[in-house]
Amino acid sequence: KKEWLKKEFGITTEKIILFVGMLTERKGIPIVIKVSSTLLDEGMNVKTILVGEAHGKNIYLPMVPERHKQSIIFAGGRKDIPELMHLADVLLLPSEGEGLPGVVMEAMAAGLPVVATKEGCTPDLITSGKEGFLIENKQYLQKVREVVALEQLRQRCRREAKRKIRNFSWEK
């Protein structure tokens, strides 16, 4: 499935930034686009996949600069989220409001480092600097850049995420 997804999205050697959620202002879609565009403009070899539905027309598609249309991809609603999480290098969730975000729990179970807003119950899941990073002052760019660029950091976050999510099993 991973190879099929790479072919579908034209992935060769890029690091993958993943967003999963509703395409709404509250979920921070403009931030995902801005972070991705900036990294691409800096010359980083990244591709961003945004998974989720917009209610009605996707008002965010025109925000993607023409030069980045092949690298910032709106994938629509999908059922292969676990496979995408195993393909990705970081989950970016710059949401302005969350309860206990299931997408963060799913990412942790897949061993995917998370960069998310310090919001709602997200701090119950992520200890900033261990399983990923919690953002308070909209400094997503710096942390996404670090996770994408530093293999050792990514691997450590993967291990810690898988370890910690076991505390959230049905049995516990």
C-alpha cells in the first residue's frame, strides 16, 4: 500500500507532512499551507498531504501558490489514514480548538511524530519534545522544520509516541 500511495502522490524522496481533519478555519488549514510553502521556498524536499473534506467548495485550494500545487496536495476524504500515517514523517495539527484529538492518538499508534497546538487534551497525549511538539505561539514552522530535517529526532519521537499511546488502551 505504501508504494501505491507513493505513486499516487508522486512521492520519491520527499519528507511527508500530513494533515488529517475537516478543512475548516478552526483546524488551521492556512497555517498548514503557509508552513509548507515556506519550507518549499527554503528548498526543503517536502510534500504536504491534506486529508479531509470541506463542506462545500474547498476555499483553501486557491491559497496554495501555483509553484507549489504539485507539493501541497488536497487528497479529499480517505479511508486509508493508517497507511498515510505510516508513510508520513510528521502530523501537523495547528487547530484552534480540540477536545481529545483522535487523529493525534492514531498518529501516535502509527509512530508518527506530532506538531500540534497546545489545546484541549492534546497535552495529555503529547509531552512537548518527546512524542512531538506542542505549540503555543504559532511557531509551527520551526518545529516542523526540525522534525522533517532531523532523522534522530523523528525516530526518538516515533518510539516515544508508540510507547506512550499504550497508556490510552481500552484496557487502561
